[in-house]
Amino acid sequence: SLGFIAFMAGDFEQSIQAYQESLATAEAHHMFNVMERCYAYLSLVYRRQKQPERAAAILERLAKTLEQTNLRTYVMLTAAQRAWLAYLAGDVETARARADEALNGWGQEKMQYPLQWTGRMTLLALEVQEQRWEQAGEQAQALLQPGQQRLAPAMASALQAALDCREQDAPQHWKHVVAVAKLEGYL
């Protein structure tokens, strides 16, 4: 869809417009499978735009739609998005539990879900917060795998620099990764 293409290209305004137009038709005709996709990706657009309140509102609509469809991929995406919201609220326990839930669920799928950054960025930030550099590195490596969505250049560069740094430089590099993730709208 145009909304998804615009999202992947980083054109968030066009993505929002396309998803809202699609939703108007899908909601009018009770097309739950289209609605769930629109809500799911619209929540990601709002995340990247640093609008957690709007993302949370769309996630509620997604959750209601998932009561009809129960599409596992989007149930896990909802968990990942709720992990991010919990992280923003300072609820470390819920953030970790929801992100782990999403990644474990996606791990059971036949095909690798390409937007695992939605859960992994939250886990990476928690590992950095707890100064667990090795675990942060594991998340970074997973984020840079070929099957995952290509991250913004500044994000990918920060992740690679942190992975390549000397041990004594780890704290500053990993803190920079989190700062870039916030700036780019991943956290």
C-alpha cells in the first residue's frame, strides 16, 4: 500500500494521509484485515514521529480489531509498541516483559518478522540503562541483520560504531546509540 511504502521511505506525512484514507473505507465496510494493517503501521508512524499519545490511541483501536482477527504478527507488534510506551513511562519491568513477549512470539513464526526493531530498540535501551554492554550488543547485531528493516543511516552507523568500539569506550558509544534512537524516533 502507499501508506507502507511512504512509511518505509520515511515520508511519514504521506504515510499518515494514505492510512487515514484507507481506514475511512475499511472501517465503513468492516474490513478488519485492512483495518488491522492500517492501525499497526500507523502506530509505527506515530512512534517514529515521537507522538506516543497518538500511537497509544491507535494501539487501542488495533487491539479491538485484533479481537476479531487475532493475527499473531500484529498481536506481537502491539506488545512491542506497548513495551516502548512502558519504557517512556519509566516502567522498566513492563517494558522488558512486553518486548520479550513480542520477540518470543515473532521467533515462533515461520518467516522472520522484519520490524523487530519495535521490540529490540526498547530492550537495547534497557540494557544500556543497566550497563549491560554485551546484551546491548546482541540487540544491535540482531537489528543489523539483513532480514530486518533498514534503519535510518544515523541509527545504523551508531549501532555499528558501538559494536566496533573498544571495551573502555562502550558506555559513551551505547549511550550515543540510545540518544540517536530517541532522535530518530525509534525510542
